Amino acid sequence: MAHVPGNYLVTLKGRSGLYAQRAVPKDLQARLGIKLWRRKAGNTASEARRFLPGFLAWTEELIEAERKGPRQLTKEEDILLARGRSPREIIEYWPQIEDEDIERVSRLPPVALIKTEELIEKAEKLKKPAAGTIREWRNCFQLLSDYRGSDYPLSTTKEEATGFRDHLLTTKKASTVKKVIRYLRSHWQLCIDEELISSNIWDGVIRHLKEDERVDKVFDYQIADEKSKKLSREKLQLYWLLRFTGLRIQEALGLMVDDIDLGSRLLTITDNEYRSVGDGIKNANSRRQVPISSSLVSWLEDLPSEGMLFPWSRSPSGRLNTPSFLRNHLGIAPHTLRHHVTTCLRDAGLNERVIGDLLGHAPSAGSMTSRYGTTTIQILREAVEKIY
């Protein structure tokens, strides 16, 4: 079959780049439960044209395999595919559904036959999240799967969403329940954008859920500094590095000796063999240079000749494990030191753009001024000297 690339490449309102899309043949739409295949093809026309042949070959394989004869579906899968169909159509095409269930199934909204891992993979490709975020996603989906006894999350109904919230509240804090449901809601919104579903069952589920009053523990850096004196040299290096830079813990643990330039007094946060975006580097804005303050220089003078700065934090599987001494010996979480740096900079009157650039935050989507201009290294050098 000859294909003209331009017929399959489209732009979507509110989204960047080009998308490859192809209509599912009408005779297969009911069985597959979708009407359109769509994938991000690239940010430029040349990228999209290179992507397109593989996309078309993939859809051809799907069509050919389906027409040769689909695998035998489970009763659950049959019900998922039949949702939202007319009773007559259900009787004709979905024989595994019991007669007494046909009316009920016909009233359920249609849903794509997609498993949890497929949803997570789709979100990974589009959002490029950090490894920790992906673990959070899996935990949230596992909680939902355990509650429902099904690994097809998009089939969850509004009633089940509310019941899931109430179930979580029996064992978890309101703040944790909110976090779980917010993660799930973001996946449903992505599926709406990808035209897999038409509504978000999580909308309003936590609107009236009141969290317990949060009391933030004040970080007393003088007490922490005093306790730190009992730590080994290598642990002290990590403590002071976090204390005077505000690095995320995974950014600090992934540092190579070559990332530290004491001559120019700069740290470079970049990809290496142990980390990349989504795996130790949270987002593209995390790639940056951070000045080394005068308070930190002495702690970075005694370095290995090469390799990782903190090789002891790396597990046999290659994962960078957050060390326990910060909590166990100093009574603080690594992120507490990041908050401390932010507080110091705000107390010094620095604007949010400078703070965000130093900490590797993405510019605010709601502020035009936050997306234009640059913050010079000299301004950042002056900023880190404000950390006490």
C-alpha cells in the first residue's frame, strides 16, 4: 500500500511538534476498542518524516495480525470492549457476556483495552519523568489494581473512584490519598488528550477532602552542623554539598569528579553513564551549572582522581541509593536542605527566576517573563554566597 507522508502527519492544538495518526479500519474498531492510532512523531518536519515509516509499518502489522484472527479474549476483556455498545451489537459480537449483564454493560462508557504498564510507558515517552516519579506512578496504579482486582485501569467507574478514595482513607493520611489520586488523575488527563477516553473520573473526587493541619518542622542548621561533626569525611562532603547548593539528592549522588571545576568554582549537572533525564536528572532544566560558594570550597578540595564523587552510594544494580545517615544521624531529609537554600535566597531578596535557575526548576508556565532572558553565572555566584 502506498502512503503519502503528509496524509498521516498532523499538528494538535495546544501541543508542540507533529503527530503521526492513522484511522483504525472500520471493521476492526469494535474489536480493538479504538478509532485512531496516534503517536508523537517529532518536533520538526524532518524528524516526523523519519518516524512515519516505522509508525505505518507498526499499524500494518497490527491490522494484519488482527485480520488473521485475534487471540481468545478473557471474559473481562470482552466486557471492556463491549462497554457502550448497543445490546444487539453485544449479543452479536461478545458471546462471553452473560445475558443478564448485557443491559448493564451497554450503559457503561466505552474504554480502551489498555493495561497499567502500557499507560505508564505512554506517559514515560511523553513526559520524560524522573525515576522516582515512575515508581510513584506504579505504586498508585498498584493500589488501584489491588482495590479493583483488575489490571485495566481505564475501566474504573466514577463510583469506583469514590470508593477507592474512601478505601484509602481507612489506612492513609488525607495528604497521601490526595497525592495518589492526583497522580492517577494526571494519567486520565493524558488519555483524554490522546483521545482514548472522553472524561476524567477523578475530577472532584478529592475536592472536599480536608488534610490534617501540617506543621512544618523548622530546620535548625546550627544543630545539624554540630551533629555533622561526627560523620566521616565522605558523608560530610555530601552534607555540605547539599547544604550550600540546594542540589536534589540524586543530582548530588550522580556527580562525577570531572563535573567539579575548582578553578572556575563551578559544578556541572549533566547526563553521564549513571544518569540521564528521567533517571537521576528530573528534567531538562536540571542540566545546569551551579557556582561553588566560598563556604563549600574546602569540602571539595580532597577529591578522588576520577570516577564518581560518591561511589559508595551506588548499589550493585547501578541504582543511586539515598544514604540513611541524614535522617538517622542528623534528623533531616535531603530535601530539607533544598528548602533551607530556598529560604536563604528568599531572605536575601533574590527573585524567583534566580532561585529557580539555581535549583533547576522549570520556568513557570503561567509567567511569560519567567520564560525569557537568562540568569548569568555572576548573578548565581552572588546568590550562593547568600546561603548561611
